[in-house]
Amino acid sequence: MVTLLKSAEPVAASYIPNDTRRSLVGLSREQLTEILGEVGVPEKQRRMRMRQLWHWIYNRGYTEFSRMTDISKDMQRKLDEMFVIGRPEVVTEQISSDGTRKWLLRLAPDERGQRHEIETVYIPEEDRGTLCISSQVGCTLTCTFCHTGTQKLVRNLTAGEIAGQIMLARDKIKDWPADLEANPQPPSSGRYVTNVVLMGMGEPLYNFDNVKGAIDIASDGEGLSLSKRRITLSTSGVVPEIVRAGDEIGSSLAISLHGTTDEVRNKLVPLNKKYPIKELLEACRNYPGSSNARRITFEYVMLKGVNDTKEDAKRLVQLLKGIPAKVNLIPFNPWPGTAYECSEWDVIEAFAEILNNAGYASPVRTPRGRDIMAACGQLKSESQKVRASERTKAEASL
Ligand code: SAH
Ligand code: SF4
């Protein structure tokens, strides 16, 4: 059984043992304003102080109150007594031969004192740097070709833990304003992390509020400053939440389609039984803000003998009619124990050609970071290896 543990909010501060200070990362502007009352900031000054803190935390990337020069020493001390500006702890950092970096991150203890692990991946390209972040520990869905889907233990990440992955990546890549002076060769747009995709572990639309909170923070112009166009939320097709995401989040959208008939998609993405292809595509047609300049991405994993025929490609073209779409063909990334295989290269090329001829840009996503198990669908943190007894205990006490 897949278990969704309740997320701990507010999450404990950091990984200093027994440190119970709360992290400020992940609070909205309103929450941060309110919390300043706890350290005695008079109501009239709170918004101004909040703006100062926001700048240091999200624009500069500072983690120490003592460096915040426009905040009085007395206030710095009070803040430090009660709060931290937390980051997940880096357990391991792996760098692939192609420059892809993968971090295994350990989160601060949740309400049960458990410290889960997630993975975050950075993919550098010439003109951009894409950070692939996780939204849950594991996933409650069970797509049969996905490694994450086999991970049982699940909890939602908090907004701070989601946004914290971007901040941690900026720390590690040296991508904060002050670092950039000493590390001056980012991709063309001036930063190392230029794009964020929620394509790591988890189904972001099953953690709606925290994902929304994190995207609001990531896209705040006075903070992390990533435009919502450059933040892509990938979903396996939670139709009602796609409609909500269009209204309330406004990021770019990617749909994990993977099949062109309900029969095949039911097997690959079991959620299709609840929200079949027709309903899913209707939600895409109505997704606000999509246009030829801002297309919806359809992800399609190429599985040998399962969904890779020319008929599939032609059906896909029919299905996408009327939707400003691009297709990402993803060569299947194998993982230990899977029965699926990746389609042959010439089959993938023939599939792509049919799409291209029909006017759909359909780049084949070159697998990145395969040597460090950082490619799509290979993510599965060590937390799955929590001893079975511990897991049973956690489930029993729910
Ligand atoms: N849960 C969300 C986002 C995370 S999965 C979703 O399903 O969209 C990110 C992408 O990787 C999805 O398109 C997913 O279908 C794909 N994927 C999963 N396992 C894969 C594998 N083994 N090889 C290639 N792509 C995979
Ligand atoms: Fe979950 Fe996405 Fe993997 Fe499906 S593909 S199991 S929704 S992470």
C-alpha cells in the first residue's frame, strides 16, 4: 500500500541535532510579515522588515541573520534565537560525465522525527540550466514504467522544501548574485539555474498548496525571480487540479501522456482510468495562457513494443489537434527490475518524423545523467530502503 504521510508544517529548522528553530524558507510574504510579530517587530514596521528579510533570503541567498546589514543587531539576535534560513542537507553530490549533477538531499525531521530523502538534478545546456525538482517523497501513483512509482513511503514536501531545492542548487552551483562575480560563465541568460521543472519525484498536483506556495516564491520578482514561463509543472493528468493550476498557479504545463489509446495508457499511467485521455486533453485545450508562443509539452516515453508504432504517432497527431503543443519524446530510462525496454533508435526517429511532418516540434530528449541514475524516472531516494519494520511502524501509527 502506498502511504501518504502528512507533511510537517512548519518543518523543523535544520539538521543540527535537536534544533527546533523553524525555518523561514517557504513562508509567503504574508506569513513572514505575521511571524515578525513573534520577535517583537511593531505592526507598523512589519511589512518593511519583511521586505528586507525577503531580499536577503531569496535575492542574495544569505543563510545568516548576522550578515543582514540593514537589520539591527538586536533583531538579528532575536531572529537567530527562533528561526533559521534552512536548507536540506546534502547527503551525496554526484556529477555525471555530461555535467549533470544530482544531489541526494536529506530533509529536516518531520513531525515523527523522520528524515526523508529526495533527489534534485541540475542539467546544464549551452543556453540554459534546468533544475529538476521533487514535490513529494515517492509518489502515490504507480505508473508502471517509473522507478519513483515503486517507492512506497510518501509524504508531501513543504513549500520550503520545494523552494529549498532551488536555493540549495544556487548555493552549490554558485549562482547567487555575489557568487556570480567570481563564477562568471553562466548560460546566456545570466544565471546558472534559468529553468525549473517539477519533474523529479512525486505528482505535483497532489501537493497543490505547497507547490503553489513554492512557485509563488520562485517567481517572485524581488527574490528568486524565475519567470513562471520558465517553471514547468509536469503532471500525470490530475484533470480537476490542472484546471485549478491554470487559474491559481499559471506556470507552464507538461503532461505525461505516454499512450494514445485509453487501453494502453490505463496500463502505463493507471490514473488514466479515473481521468481518461479525452478529459485530459479537454483540460489542456482550456488551459489558460497557452498559445503558439507558450505551448503545452506532452511527454511521451518510448517503450519498445508498447506505444512506439507509426499508428501511435499518427493517433498522437490527431489527439493533439487544436492544442498548442510540443512533444518531448523521452527514451525510456531503464532501472533495476523493470520489464520495459527502450524503443530502438530508428523507431524513435520514425515516430519523431511523423510528428515533425505534422508540425509538432518533437525533440527527442537526450538522456542526461544516466550514469548517475539522474535521468527521468530513475529517481528513487534511499528512503525507500528504510527497514521494512520501520515502515510498517510508520504506517500502523497513521
Ligand atoms: N509525476 C509527474 C512528474 C514527475 S515524472 C509526472 O508524472 O508527470 C517526470 C517525467 O518522467 C514524466 O513524464 C514521467 O512519465 C517520466 N518518466 C518516469 N519514468 C521514466 C523512465 N523510466 N524513463 C523515462 N521517463 C520516465
Ligand atoms: Fe508518479 Fe510521475 Fe512516476 Fe507516475 S511518472 S509514478 S505520477 S512520479
